[in-house]
Amino acid sequence: MPHDLPAAAPGFDQPIAVLKHCHDRIRKQLDTLQRLPAHLAAHGADDQARQAAQAIIKYFEKAAHLHHADEEENLLPVLRLVATGEDAATLDALGPGILADHEAMHAMWQHLHEQLTGVAAGSADALDGAAAGRFAQRYRDHMATEEAHIAPMAKRLFNEAQMQQLGEAMQARRGLGPVSPPSPATGDAVAALRKDYGQATLDAADVAADPFIQFNAWFEQALAAQVNEPNAMSVATVDSEGKPTSRIVLIKQYDGRGFTWYTNYDSQKGRQLAANPHAALLFFWPELERQIRIEGTVERTSAQESDTYFHSRPVKSRLAAIASAQSAPIASRAQLEQHFAQAEAQYGDAPPRPEYWGGFRLVPARIEFWQGRRSRFHDRIVYTRQADGNWVTERIQP
């Protein structure tokens, strides 16, 4: 019996053809998905059904997201840069719907994914045929719109350099090659840079009533995920002219009173906080696609608290706190090293805490928990402290 050989996939030097090839593969998976409920009803979760479920999961969990990212992060942004007149009007009309489709299809897929996982494992023998049909129809309509309007527009408007940029970005996204640096003449690669998020969700019904409990839960998850520097936070302060300044410090304590770090009180941030005791903190954990924004007033920790933490530090860190007039100019590194040697000679292994060194505690008035979501439709839950000390939560728009 003769067998038709599969058509060769186009190369990334033809990025629009690659996108059409992805559509064709999606259609094949959708056909399998829609046939699967009847097969399960007749044969149960046999080998053929399990293999089909595994193939569908593999494609829509990995390849489909890459295809959506191609459109969201490269194809549509570059089109927005070059489209004018009727093309721009068409893009304005269709672009939001394309992004909304991605979000809707992602939500529909989550429902199907749970059922397909059971079929793939042989622990379930049914699949919601109506849900599979709605998902398939949404996808087919979506792809038809793109093939009728977006792909032809890109073919007409993109120059050779833009086509090359799109192809290289798609190739790099699949781990098949690097993206060449943008040329100064085009300058549109920076505008197209973005990462789509989709690891988790955040709902007001799921968060703790106390923001410190919620913070602790997320911090523990960051530790468990081995996030790089989970205790690193940006501290933003304002000078006497109202000009903001920010820097990264390490949080050392947090409890119901607030969030504490230690520093030189004569440093730039120390002087600014003495004049204006309001600050903002920011934790960003890209591995978990999360950030936490904290705003409030700042107070100094007690001398006893500062002493306790200072003497828990390594000896050389204590000597460095004495040797450095933080934020003040110095002629050279050699002079800085000389100051350290002098402090070491004077205090040895028992350096005392200088009066100008201690803790700051930010007492929060507002805490926002941000969870990245697909298509920049992020989840944001805000806690606001009331006059009676209680907290009120609300969802705000991304």
C-alpha cells in the first residue's frame, strides 16, 4: 500500500509559511481531539486513546504556546510598527480579538487538559465532547482570521530585514538558534521583546486575609523554587526635591510589624528616609512570574534589635560596616581597603555596632501581589490598611 510522505516543514527563512505550517499541525490535533470522545465511548482508554491524548497534551502544552508567542511578541508588534491606513485600521480591529482568543483558548484548554491527563494515564475513559468541539471551533475560526488578514498583510508589508528578524525570533524561541542583534536602522526589536506568563493564577478568594500570611506563603514558595536571591528587594526613596532613587537591598526580617533591612543611617537612603520617611519595596521573582509591591512609612528598629542583628553577621561584614562611610566619595579602592585594615587592627574579632548603623522597618499601608498571566492580562490583588488596622483586599486591573 503506498503511503504519502509528510510535507517537509518550511525553513525559518520563510516565517509566515512556518506559521501556516503550525496552523496545519494544530488542525490535525484538533481533528484527533474531536474524534477522541467517540473512541473512548466505544473502546475506553485503550492504547490508541492514551497515545492520542498524550500527543494532544504534548502539542497544546508546548508547541501551541510557542505559536501564540510568535504572534504576540513578534508578528503583531512589528505589524503595528509598519501598518498604516486601511492596514492599521484592520489591525486595530482584529488585534484585540486575536489576543482575546489566545486567552480564551488557554482557559478552555485547562478544562480539557485535566480530562486528557486522566485519559493519557488510563485512569479516565471519558472526554467532554461539547467542550472539545467549542475549543476546536474557536481555534479554527481564529486561524481562519489570521490566514485571511494577518498573514497576507505581513507578506505585503514586511521588508527582508523584518522577515529575517521574525524568523530568527521564532527559531530562537524553539531553542534552534540565536536571535541576531537588531540593526540600528530598524530599531524595532526592543519594542517586540517580551515574555508571556502562564504558570499560575491569583484570585481574591484564594489569598489569606492577612497580607503578612500571604507574603510568607509566597516567600516560602520562592525558597522552595530556589529563586535566585528571593530576599532581594528594591527600596525606593525620595530626596528633598522629590526625585526618586532606588537600589537593591536584602530583607532580613519580616513579621506583623513590617519588613526590615539594615544599613548605614548616613547613607543616601538613610538621609532621604530621615527627611521623608516614606518608601516603596519591590520583590520580583521571575522564576515564579510574581512580584510584590509594598508601600508605607519607615521607622528605625530599636538599638537592641540592631545590636542583635549586627552581632549575628560575619566579622568581616561588621568590619566593613565600620570601614565604609556608605555613599560618600572616596579616592580609590586602595584607600577603602586601608580603612578596612585600620578597623580590623583596632577592633579585631569584636567590632562594635556603630551608632550610625542599624535597621529600618517599613510599616506597610498597601501591599500588592502580582501574578503574571498570558497576554499581559495579569492578576493583581491589593491589600490596603484601614484606619482601624484591618486590611481590605480588592482586585485591580492589569
